[in-house]
Amino acid sequence: MAKGDNIQARLLDLSVSISELCDRLPKTGTGRHVSDQLMRSGTSPSSNYAEACAAESRKDFVHKLGIVFKELKETLNWLQVVSRRGLAPEKQIGPLLQETEEMCRIIAVSIRTLRNGKV
């Protein structure tokens, strides 16, 4: 399995886990708002990464990876809101926070490496 395939698989798994969490959030005003925002930001990195892999140039690839990074950072924010508001058990949120943070680091390093011309 190529590195890009592993990243795509992890992002897809993250999207599925985020969507499952969103389905379990309370059906209150806050719960629905957070669920909608988290669903949008948390499921987009996998599709944006797939699009990046089909980029037409290195510059386009880096740009699209930047979008993946921004969506992951937004997801991290919404997961922190879920945690701080107690909208879901920590045992569900903790692993998602950890994986999102790790994917942020991986994508950030990839962007930095590509911008520095090391690949």
C-alpha cells in the first residue's frame, strides 16, 4: 500500500467515525448545529484528499492539501466543542481528537516538505 493510499484510508475511516458521532449527538439546537458543522468539516478531508491526488500540478496538489489541512483544523475545533459541552462521552471523542490531530500533523509535514522541494 502506498503512503497516499494509507492517508486516504485513514481519512475515509475518520469521515465514517465523524458521521457516526454526528448521528449520536443530541437533537437539541446546539447538538444539531454542532452536528451539521462537524459533519461538513469532518467528512470533507477524505474527498478533498482524493481530489488532491488527482491534481494537475505540484502547486495544485499543495493547494488542495492546504484545504484538507484547514478542514481537519476546523474538525478539531468542533470536536473540542463537543468535548467541552459534554455532547458525547469522552471515550468516543478522545480517539477522534487523537486521529484528527495526527492527520493534521501528517498533512502539515507533507505540505512543508512539498513547499521546500524535498519531494
